[in-house]
Amino acid sequence: MISPTPNPRSVPSEARRKYLSFRQDRSRFAIALTSVREVLFLSKQQITPVPNTQPFLLGLTNLRGEILSVADFGIFLGLKPVDSTQEESRILVVEAPDPRDLTLPMMRVGLAISRVEGVVSLNPDKISSAADASAEIVPFLQGLYNHQGDLLTIVDIEAIAHCPRW
């Protein structure tokens, strides 16, 4: 007897994880919620440009006494840049451990994105290979996920935070 395909809502909650879903241009992305510290309004956060840096680096911002680098997520991945004049544009303050030395403090950066969509609950076992994605962005992805018929690109925040391009 063939067992029916399980309802995605029937997957045990321990097997599901929460992700922050967001858009950059027309693409939909998700980051593990455990990596997101806070979400800021891009238009309300003062960013000081830094000369002679990578094109994706918008500059530095002071977040309650902590100086953070803020990168344009779109430019970083070779996509359309974020429009900082749009009210729905945000900065995701994300953090990642150093995989080489877990005793070091978490690395924190700001990623400017087009729009936050919300929190989604996903089964990490259902994340498929990102081999079909563009070769430029594959190193920064955990994989792809079919979420209710819409393709979510799952971002590897550790790969972005520890990329040598910074």
C-alpha cells in the first residue's frame, strides 16, 4: 500500500524552522530567523558612505553605539540594487558565527533589501540544491525551496558574512 503524501502542516513542528522571507527586485529570498537580529527602515537609518570600497557597500551606520557595515543585497548578488527611496526598503541586521573559530563574537552586518514579506515556517529537509541558480550567487545559498508554489531562495548568511569581498 502506498502511503499518502504528508500534508506540509502535519510535519512535526520540531522538524520545521522559521525563516524571514523578503524580496529583492522580483526574486524571493529567505534567511533563517535565528540569524536576523532586527529589521530597520532603510530610509530612516543614516548611512555614511566609505570611499574606495566595494560597490555593494553602501557605508557604515551607527546602531545604538555599534558601527555596522551596510551592504546592498541586490548589488552583492549581482541583482538590481535596492531603491533606498522606497518606504518598504529595509535593512536586515544579521549575524553569523565565524565557522573557523566559534569562540569569536558573532559578525554582524546590515543587508539592504527591497521588502520584507514575513516569517515562514519551512522544513529544512525539503531544501533542494541551488545548482539551478546563477553561478554568481550559488556560493551564497543554502538551496531552493518550493513554498506554496513560489520559489524561495534560501540564503547562507555565514557565506555572505565571511565572504572575502568584504
